[in-house]
Amino acid sequence: MPVPVFLHGRTVRLEPLGEHHIEGLAAAAAEDRSSYAFTPVPHGPEATAHYVAEALAARAAGRALPFATVRIADGLVMGSTRFCELDYWQGPVQWPPAPRGPLGDPLTAIPDAVEIGGTWLSAHAQGTGANTETKLLMLRHAFETWGVRRVSLRADSRNARSRAAIERLGAVLEGVHRAHTRGLDGMVRGTAFYSILDEEWPGVRAGLEHRVEHRTGAGHHHTPRLARPLVSA
């Protein structure tokens, strides 16, 4: 699977998730948790250690590429996100279609389609523009470094806040799978599926870059603007 990378923005840096992030993630998750009703977010140091261990196991198995979301100004850990559902389309046509691993050396493989998920931010970081910049970094890496054809996102159909955030990115609603799975509250839930295609990316990128520039330029929430380009490395 793709090797872990650092993705650097103006105010946000995505670092490959590691055990050294456990303390910071636990502190971030311990803030006001009222927005996590539909989102799996660890609570407490022990649960956070387990969360990180599971994420690293998923990375080792080639199922995910998890990140810690870090504020550049002071190195504060604000949350986590990840690439998941990596799909590879090389080789013979497979029917019925199903996600499969890469052909050849998995350490140099790049996916043809991917999902962005497992995203959460501390209460303090919500509404600051951190999510917008995080998604810009990840989408740009997916479309411009990997060259994927499609990026997917999903949310509990009841989670109006997450769905609105996804729609603000410019993602297209494909539909809602009714009675799709169980939610965190144990209730049967629907799942709203969204996607962005490679031909849609230029327009989506322009909108996201405008929003990030507006946020950092206007100094919202007193977030310091650093004179650096939006780059991935």
C-alpha cells in the first residue's frame, strides 16, 4: 500500500499516526464530546491507546493510512483522519467487483480509488477551518499524487453536521443506503454516500483553496497565518 506521508498546509499538518500521538489525542478527545454522538472517538488514555493500535494494525494490513491532525503553530494534536477502503483496479477484470489489493510490490502501490473517513476534531478545533484544510490536503494528495479516479466519503444519515461539512467540500451525494448498519447508539442507521471524481477535482480544489485562503487571511479564531504554500510532502 502507499507509504505513510506528511501532508503540510498553512495551519494544519497531517502526520502518520503513531503511539507518540496517544497523549495528545486523548487530550483532544477529552474536550466537549457533545458532537461525537455519531462518530467513534476514543475516551480516555486506555481507549485512545487501543484506538491507535487498531489504526496501526489496519495500516500494517494495507487497509488504511491513518493520520494525526496537528496544528502547525504550536504542535497541538487536534484529532485524527485517515485514507481507507483503498481499491486497486489493475489486472484482469474481476466480477463481481470488490475491493482488492494491489498487484506487484505493495510498498510501491498506489490506489485507483480511496475513501476518506474516521475524521474527528477536538471541540476547540471545530469551526476553525481545520477540517477544510485537512480535506484539501488529503484530496490533493489523492488526486494529484496518487492520481485516483474517485474519492468517497460517508456519514450516518442522521448526522446533519457531518453531512453538511461533506457537502460544503463539493462532494456529490450518491444516495442513502437505508437500514445499512448499526450506529454507535445501537440503532439501525442509514448511511449517506458521497463522492468526488477526478474530473470534478479542479472545481472542488478551487472552492477549497478559496475557503482556506479566506480563513487564514482573515485570521478567524486568531489562528496565525504562516507564510508557506499549501504543499504535500
